[in-house]
Amino acid sequence: MSEKVKLNTTPSKIDVKGDAWILHFPRFGEEGMHYHTYGLLTPYFKGLTEGKLLGTKCTNPKCPVYHGKGELWIPPRADCPDCHSRMVWEQVKDPKGYVYAYTYVERGGTGLEIETPYYQIDVKMDGVCSIVKGYLIDRKPIKIGDKVKAGFLTGDKATHTNLDVYWELI
């Protein structure tokens, strides 16, 4: 078993229509091709392939919850869940946080794209109102509260999915 977690996946082919990415997922061979559009959330996935973590926030002063001073949502939302205004993109400059919760995955189900065993973790980050779900690339034992930072699969290693952001212990 290796010290770092490996992925059991290959990059998906991408079509670009306007500003949106459309991914080809040949999960069951060519006859089972699934096409998925990222639509208004394309900047998030494009950012991951560039080593950037992007979120969205509400800047509508009439929002009944955020009053124009929303925190970041990761994964992003195209529209505010409270006032339905279009959200604004912002990059997390130093994506760090701590392990909020975790699960040790010893045996994955059919189609699992992450080599087992691994830790599936929930990360709490300052300034982010949502809990970020991901995987820990390290295989060392962990505990709630451990500090982590984001890492990225970029270039020809990018899968064009949420697997392009991983977490490592700091």
C-alpha cells in the first residue's frame, strides 16, 4: 500500500459550449456515455484544474439573511439559496482548514474512483459557511481538529471533477 492515496480514474473529455463545460463520462463504456454540464458552475471546476479554489457568495444588500455580506459557499451555488440572486465568485487565497468530521473508507462500492483505504473528510474553513467534503491524500491516522490544506490535480492529471481538489495534513 502506498503512502499517498491514488485515483482510479482518467480525465474526462470536455466540450465547451459558450462558457460552460460539458463532460463525457464513459463509466460503462461508450454505449453508457453520460454527458454532464457544469453550466454556471464551470468556473469552479476550471479553477480546480488551475490550482485555485473558488467559491460564491451573496452580495445582494436586500438578501434577508446575508444583507450583501455573504460568506463563501464551497461547493459553489449559482444563486443565493435565500434571496435567489446570482452569486459572485471569489477565490480562497490560502485554502486551509481543519478536519470537522471523517470516515475511514476501507472498502468502496462499485465505481469508486479513489484507491482504498482512504479518509473521506469534511473540512471547516474560516470565511466559508459550508462544510467542504473531500478526501485526504495522506494515509496517516487523523483526528478531528487536524489542520489541512488543499492540493490540486492540474494539467494532464486533472480529472475535471471534484476529485481535482484533495486535502493534505499540515
